[in-house]
Amino acid sequence: MDIKQAKQLSYTVTFAPQPNGSYEVSVPAMPECLIDGRTLEEARLLTKKAIEGYIEECLQEGEAIPEDLRIKPVFEKVAVTVQSKQLSYTVIFEPTEEGGYVVRVPAIQGCVTQGETLQEAREMAQDAAAGLLEVLVEEGKPFPPDIKEQPFYEKLMVKLHATTT
């Protein structure tokens, strides 16, 4: 991409509200960009800075600047069964550049997996969530509640500070 022609870029960003009121943010076009913000405003600001830093690093390394993915994230509830107990959690399915999906369950810390198709991603999410919830049972800890607010995505505009070809 010729930077002189593109002074601004926009990226789809996924916001997952957390039980403590903070936001977990991801940028599907840049899987390494995972951000936490105490407020929505802080999350947006930190995400813009992370995207700008990622682009700057691409330029320094001579790598292509990632383009926004055309497929939008999908949010849905997935049923999880643990020790005969049926639970329901919100799951975020983010498309990847290579195809397939990265899957996150915001209410269950560390619950991230992937799948080649949406169906496989659903099954992987169920397995990953059940496995992590089983560990909580073994540790005598309660099941985390699902997130209260629905995740959402929006486009964030970032300005390029460098002008290179």
C-alpha cells in the first residue's frame, strides 16, 4: 500500500464489555492487537494507539500494512455443558485473513480458540469453555457469569504519521 495515498485507514474493532465494567478490545486484521481499557473512551484511545504502533512497526520492518477484513465479527450465545449443568455464554467469532475464525469467550478468562468454519469454531468454543470451566470446578471456584452487555464492533479511523512508499 502506498502510504502517500492513504493518510487515514479504518479498521473493524471488536469491543467486549467485561463484568467489571472494562472493555476487552481486539482488531481482527491485526490478531496481535489485544487491548484492555477501563472505560469505552480509554479502550478506543488505546486501540487507536495500538493500531498506529502496529502500522509503524510494519513500515519499519518493510512489511505490508494489513487491510481491514471484509467479513464482520459474529456474536452469539453458545451452550456449554459442565458436569450435567447447562450454561450459556456469549462468544465472539472474528474472521481471520487466512480464513476461519478466532474465537473468544469474554466471560471466561483465557478462553480463546479457533476453527476453520463457523461450525467448527462453535464446537471448539464449546470444548474450550467446558475445559476451562472443569478446571474451575476442580479448584472449587464458581462459574463466571456471562457478560451483561452484548459485544459490538465499530470502525476506528487511524491517521498515519509517516509518509513513505
